Amino acid sequence: MPADLLTSWAWVFWLALILVFLIIEVLTLSFVFLMVAVGSLGGLIAGLLGAPWYVELIVAAVLSLLLLFFVRPPLLRLTHRGADPARSNVDRLLGTPATVVKAFDDGTGQVKLSNGETWTAKLARHATAPLVEGDRVQVDSIEGATAVVSPVSTPPASSTPESTEKSPT
């Protein structure tokens, strides 16, 4: 008799589960719990059609996984389509040119970025040349509050003619 009572009230369990998943989805906005809620809806429908409890669970699990792998990715692309592609925060600093303001002793020093900020910096592993004040560098990565930099080769100064000749008119 308790098993009949359990199966006859299984729809309440499914509804409560769907409600919990929807509430979590509203809080996270990741579309994961939305897919699981729709999968649970499939389990509810299977139960209302008279399927045993283990079939309900299988339907809910398979439907949730299918939705997670095949519906969620295009849905995420659709919602992020108009997003700002500009890099921000630390990502924006990568590749930024800088000037050494404190010579690098033991591989660490200070650089002034082109945006005006002064950062503690360390020399990238592949860089071997010692850096002195005024050298040009580039930010390769950020490790905590330290910029990892490497020297930038400066282009040779263009030779300008010492005297300019006027052409006869």
C-alpha cells in the first residue's frame, strides 16, 4: 500500500523539483537548471502517462542531458550575441607597452604602462637581457599584482639625409 501511495503522489514530487530548479535558474541564469527543470517535466509527463518511477527517472535524466548538450550551447550563443567584445580588467593589460622606471635587479623591477599606471614587474622566463631605466617592454601576463614583461625590440632609427638638396625649377 505505501508503494501505491508513493507512486500516486509522485507528480507532487516532480512539481516541487521543477519549482526548485526554476528558482535556482532565476538566481544563476546559466541555463543549466532550466534544462534540468525541463527534463524533470519530461519525468512528470512520463509519470502521468503511467510509467513506473524508474522509467520516470530515466526519462528525466536522458532528457536533461540531451538538453544540456544540444540546446544550452546555442541558447548561450544567442544570448551573448550582442555582448561587448572589448577586453576588460587584467585582460586589457596584456600586450600593453610599458617603460622601465626602476631597473630590474634579480629579475624584478617597476614599469610604467602606457595607460599611466606603475606596476611591480618581473622579467618573463624567456627574456634574458637585463633591463635598465628607459627600456621598452611589453606586458606578457599578470600574476597577482605583478606584471610579467619582456623586452620589445626597438626599430632602428630611420636615417635622415644631412642636407636636403633643392631641385632646380
